[in-house]
Amino acid sequence: MSSPTNSGTPGARQSMIIIGGGLGGLSTGCYAQMNGYTTRVFEMHEIPGGSCTAWERGDFTFDWCVSWLLGSGPGNEMHQIWLELGALQGKEMRQFDVFNIVRVRGGQPVYFYSDPDRLQAHLLEISPADARRIKNFCDGVRTFQKALAVYPFLKPVGLMGRWERWRMLASFLPYFNAIRKSITELMTDYAAKFQHPVLREAFNYVLYEKHPDFPVLPFWFQLASHANGSAGVPEGGSLALARSVEQRYLRLGGEITYNAKVKKILVEHDKAVGVRLDDGREFRADIVVSAADVHTTAMSMLGGRYLNDTWRKLLTETIDEPGTISPGYVSLFFGLRRPFPEGEPCTTYLLEESMAAKLTGMRHPSMNVQFRSCHYPELSPDETTVIFATYFSEAAPWRELRDDVPEQAGRVRRGQVLHTLPVKHGKAYTQAKRQARITVENFLEERFPGLKDAIAVRDVSTPLTQVRYTGTYNGGFPGWQPFVDGGETVEVEINKNGPVLPGLSNFYLAGVWVTVGGLIRAVASGRQVTQVICRDDGRDFTASIDESAPLPTQVTIPVGKQPPPLDLAGFPSPAVAADPAAADPSVTSSRSV
């Protein structure tokens, strides 16, 4: 990381404005407060969390975000960050023993169990001919289970001294070959080498959707986190998670202002000095940190100034290239008046092309369906069910359908301006949403008879809904795609020059748009940007675990059939091979929860 460009007299800077009350902004506020800064967060929504959110429809709460939370369990640096932010304390962390079920066309399921031994046994049942490749994949998960304990999240590489870097690299030496191999081979190529056609398809959808640019590494990382009990979901869901971090921030003395949309970052003599809201009010501070998306920050709030060649290309060219940023989601929620115990917590269905053609913007013919009340039973009434169905979609196909109206517009309601109210996009857009809803309802009804009659409430959101709620570019969450030019370039730029824009003093960047990854990356960026600010001000960085509530508890929830035991060679025992039911005679349904 280059020498600081934002420093003045050590310790002289005291006040800080943070743009955005998502988890990146709230995390920045928490760590800044821990280190003696006086901070104020401005958030355009009426609630915290940004994309980590939920909303109510009748008696149901529809949780949009957390399907797994990296760092939910101990044994890694990710978990420490969540505890420092008070996000998990006093809660139950729930994890299913199956990460995802992939059902190929025709219905055959592949259960991606958390435990690599169970996973190996199950995959061997499907295809003994693929034994070597199956063992290779499961061995990779086992290796990453160990590597996660040394994976660095607490300190940015750019702030590490020479010996710190050497120690970090030395800790990875036992896992070097696995990391090297898994980052150089695409999962699409890896999956294509399976002999069994079901496995060739299913492995591409382990992470719910198909990620054609992802190597094997994130698949091993994710399944290893799940195997270690550190990729569960938090009691109360996404919005409750954000509320917990918000409360930690407020207890630390921070201030947050909602319904406050930042229009411009105030600059004097190439120094950030404050912000102007869209209602004309101005606020001043010694430091400004933007945790909004980087395109809005640099191109709108700063008018395209303070960009070096790297940032300029990223934000004017690369960001619009296909596959560069994470696609948005089309999300469909259904609140059902009765339970559906046969519903699985998480299943990815591979769809027929005829159905996919009815779903606007679908990138790959697949859909992830979660019986969300298995994750968060407290978010719906007793004896009811919530279904959450999603598929990847770019914003462009939805924009082509909408009328020429603003995608986001503040309006006065109950005496205050709200910036996230619904926008009427027109008849064609509304019809596409309706068609998606009916198509998915019919699909679910075929698999769960009686479902349509049980629907009490429903809701459909598109990438433009994400734009309305958060202002993020093209509705892409969580920002830059990893393992492609945009994300790789951002990481190199931040490691080299820090979370800053060239030539602008007293200004920093935080959130998912200055890193690559999901919620854990967002909150880690808040910790790391505060470390950089402390470095620039000559302060020793400090952080502590929130002790206002007890540590979280960990619960594992079984899903589906139990796998057969392995013999010493890693194959199902002879008795089980002859009679698979012998593995667990008490289990009669592969869909029981």
C-alpha cells in the first residue's frame, strides 16, 4: 500500500461522515467508534442493512438476503469480526446438514452434504465409476476445512509488514497445492470430467446458480465453511442481523440518520469536507467514508473526478462488460396458510427451456427454491410456510420493458421524504412480473399439490427493485464478480493504493464494491478501512468483542436420508451396497426435514 495521502497532524482528525447504512457502513462506524472517532451514518432508507434486508407482507416477513453466513461459527477470523460487531450474540445459528440439493431435469437429486465423508458416500452411490474424481473433490473440501483456520480477514494485506506477510504465506504452505489447483481450473471444466451425466450437470449448481467464471476454489471454500459449522443462518434473519450491528454502533456512541440521501460529496482544495443531501442540507466532517456503491460515489457524488486510469476504465468501461458485476436476482416470495413438511430447505432445480423462456432475464435455466420457514420459522405464523424462489437476471431485460420514468424517486409520505417507495414501471414490466409469478406457482404446484390454494400473500422483485432500495449499480449485489477482470483489478488497486481515490484527501471507500464477496467481505472492509485511517492518523488500531449478550449457540438440522458408512477404502460397506436402506432404516423419506 502506498504511503498515506490522507494524513495530516497525527490525531487531528476526529469527526467522520459515513455514506450508507448497509453492513459495510455500519461496520465502518463501529470500528471507527472503537478507535475514538465521532461518526455519523447517512442512510437513504428507513432501515439499516442495505441489501441485508427483509420486509413484511401481512403476517409474513419475507427475508431477502442471508441463505448462509460465512463466519457464523467459530474457528476462523470471519467469526471474530461478527462477534466484534455484536451481530451474532444471543442468537441461535442454524445450519442444515445439506448445503444444497440439485435436482436435474427428470428430478434425480444430488445432495451436497456438509460432511465430506457423507458427500463422498452419496456421490459414490450415484456413480461408482467416478470414484477417483469424487474422492478428489471431497479431499479438496477436507483440505480447505483446515485452511480456513488461517485464512486472513482481520488485517488488509496492504498494511502487513514483511514478516507478517511471510508468516501468512508460511501458514498457507500445507495447502498451497490445493489452492493452486482449485484457482486455475474452472468448475465448468472440472464438472465436465465426470462420467455420470447427473454429476456433470449438478456440480455447476452447488452454489445455487451456475457461475461459469468461477474456478473450483469458491466451491471448496464454501462447502468447507459449511462442513466446519461456519456457514449457517442467524436466528431472526437478515434484517435482525443488520439491526444487531446497528445497535452495536449506537451503543458505541455512533449516530445514524435515516431518509437521508447523499447527493454530493463536498470537496475544498482537493479535500473531502462533508456531504450535501438531496434536500440541500450540508454536513461537515474531518473524514468522509463512502460505503455506497463505488460507481455512484465516484461518478455521481464526485462528478467523475479523482480517477486514475485504473478506476476510470473500471467505472466507465469494465463495469458494463457482461459478467463483470454480480447479476441481480428475480425473487419470488409466497406466504402459505399451511405447512408443507415435504418441502426442502434449499433446492436448485434445472429447468426445461420452455419454462425458462417464460422467466424474463433468466441467464441459465435453473431456479433455487427455499422453504424459508425452515431457516427462519419465527418470521411467519405457526402452521404456515414461506417459499423463496430466485433466479439470476441482469437488469437490462427489465429496463427494456419499463416506461420512461425514474428508477428511484423520493416522495413525501406522512410528512417525510422517503426514497425507496415503489415505482410504476408500466404495463409490460408488470405483465412480465405476473408471468414469472404464475410460471413459478404452476411449477411449484406440480411438485407440491395444494400449494396454489394455500397462498395467502405473494411478492415479486427484480434487479430494478434492488436499484430502488439501495441505489446499487444495475441491481448487482454483491458488486464485482470474483475471478474476472473487474474484481481482480479492484483487489490489486486496493492492495496497492488503499481504499482511496487518487488526489482526494480525507476520503475513503468501504463496502462490497471495494472488495470481492458477500456480507463477510462488506463488514471486513469496515474493519480494514478503519485500520487504514488509524494508520494515517498515527493511532493504534483497537477492536473488541461485544460482551453485551452471550455468545451464539450452534444447531445442526438434519435434512433427508442418512448416507451409508464408508469402508476403509472410502466406498460404501458391502452390506449397504447390497441394500442401501440398511444405512438408516429409520429414515423412509428422502425429503423429510
